[in-house]
Amino acid sequence: MAKDYVMPKLAMAMNEGTIAKWVVEDGAHISQGEILMVVETEKVTYDLESPETGHFHIIVGEGETVPVETVIGQFAQDEAELAKLQGESDTGAEPPSVETAEAAATPMPQVDAGAAIPEGRIKASPLARKMAHDRGIDLALVPGTGPGGRVVKRDVLKAEETGVAKQAATAFSGHAAPGVMVEKGRIPIKGARATIGKRMVDNLSTMAQVSHMSEIDITKLMAVRRGYLAKEKELGTRVSLNAFFIKALEVAVRHVPIANASIVGDEIIIWENVNVGFAVAMPGPTEWDSSLIVPVIKNVEQKGLLQIDREMRDLVARARGSELAPEDLSDATITVSSTAGFAPGWAISTPIVNAPQTIIVQPGTALERPVVVDGEIVIRTVLPFSLTFDHRIMDGEPLGRFYTRLHQCIEDPSMMLL
């Protein structure tokens, strides 16, 4: 009997995954332990091994995003069983649902050659995708009559018969008239980009987010860091400012524990361990290929500055080498997202809290400028700094105490020892 293969849940916070690549072709034989597919989540991609041996039938095509536990393929014991599975997927031999039967009975609508291509993910079987590619048919212009509006074999054949491929080519031929908007390119909103966008919108719409902005004099911090840099070879690491920020967060959390909390169901849970996520930019060949990933340093309360810095550098290197494991990206209780190096001086933004956390902080780019100290104008190194918190969990008074201690630790690193 055929065995279903579902989109696996690779991390606690994973709700859906994108099929970046099927390593095997539809119907190919694969052995247990061989690489079956590449899955892309909000944070990272994974090579997944086959849990079974058999002929593999692909149900969900590359580039599609589905919820975890969705059936995306099936293992057949032999070629006869495989042929049956493939027939059910692409010939319509299976008993159709009411919706499918109604869709199949509906005449295919005429395609307006001047109409814009519909946006969104195209649902199509692997066989339908291959047939459309071979025939030069744009799947975006093919109405699907399969389950859930999925484009299947009969839809592609119907599109070929009615000339959709020719109409699609005609729709974008010629040159635009003066003043008419002309496309430079299209970027599919899928994979990590789609997931990041959805999470950002969800986080904003489900939290009572409030942002606080200020400047911090980090002249003392820069002097302390220069002392560490002078001992770089001896220490074996070039201590970054982010390491100081992460340690300062942990100290401030110990002072105000409610800052290290999450809403789970109808309860606020205060976490004992301080797990700090830090945003890492993932540049691509072009600006639309860039992404963002948030590795997590666990149990910061048990670690010193040097260990934090070493772990952070290791996580960054593995992130950019696509070598992170699910546990490297899970269970953050608070987040730091620095814009230093990406934005001009004094640029302050309002970062979005990463649910279900309470706080995210965002240091900017430090610059030297004149400030008044003890009635005199002096040159100091000043850091623009913003913090966003979930007002459902924290009110202004505990937030003020948290930020005061955080400010003190960043302004004067000796405060981290108190």
C-alpha cells in the first residue's frame, strides 16, 4: 500500500514550508536515506532524506508553499502501484469531489489577451507543469479544474486546444506606448520572502506594539572595546559591539524579568533562560534576492562576553553557508537587530517584535558629534537606539526600568558586572 509523505515540521515555530527542489523526478526509485528534497522555511533551507524505499510520486510541485503535515508526495511499492497513483493525480480517474466535478463541467473561460497575469502561487501537478513547459503554455492563464483549483493534465491539454499559449505570447508582444508603465521584471513572492512578509504582517496585526527611541553615549563602551581589540590575537576573537548589546540585554532582563516573556494561549509565561536572537542579513546577487535570518544564542545568562562573541560569529558563518540546524533558530526569548553599516547616521527605525517575544531592540550606526556634558560642549560617540515592545505584556513603568538598566549597561560596560 502506498505511503503518504507530508511536509515535515522541522522547528517549533514552523507552520509551513516551501518545496525549493525535488532531488528525484516523479516516479523515480529512491532508497531510504538518500536526499529526497530541499525544503525552504522562513529561516533556512534543509536537505531532507527519504524515510522510505520505493517509487516516489510527487504531488506538490517545486516552488509551492504548503502547511506542515500536508501530503506532498507518496511512496509506491512497485511500478503498478506508482502508475495508479500517477493516474489518480493527472488523469482524473479518481472519484471527483463536488467542487471538482462542478469545475470540470464549467466551460473554460476566454482569456483576454490584454489582461494582467494573475498574481499568487500557481497550483499545478508536476505532470501539468512539465506539459505546460514543453508546450510553451503560461500556467497563470490556465484555469484549474483539479482539487482546490489545481491545474492538472486535462487543463493543459484544453489550454493547448483553445490557444492559450498563443494568446499569452501575444499579450506581451510589441512595445509600450509613450507614458505607459513598462515592466522591468517580476519577482515571485514565495519561499523565505513570502514567509517573512506574512510573519511581519501577522506580528503587527496581533500585537499592541509600541516603539521607544533615544540616543546612547557609547564613548566608554568604545574605549573598552578598543582594549579587547588590542588583545585580539590573545583572545582569539575580535569582540563586536553586538556581543556587548547581547550581554547588556541579558543583564537588563535579569533586572526586569517580564521583558523576557511570551504570551502562550491566555497566559504570560516568563522564561528563566535568556535566549537572544540576532538578525543576520543574507545578501543575494541582487537586491530582490536578499533575506534575513535570526540565529539564537542560548542561555546567555551563563556566558561571558567572549563566549557570546565566538558563538555569534560561528552562527553567522554557518548561516551564510546554509549550515544551520533547526535548533540554531528556535526558542529565542528576545531579539537584537542592528542596522549598523546598513543605514546612515541617525537613522532610527521601528523594528517589529518577533512573536511571541516581548521586545526587540535595534542599535543604529554610531557617530561622533558634539554634545553637552557638565555644561561644556564635547565630542562624544553617540548611538541611535530604538526598542519596540508588546504593550499587552509590559506597561510603561517596567519598560522604563528595563530600558534604564539596558541604557546604563551600554553606556558603561562596568554596569554589566553589577
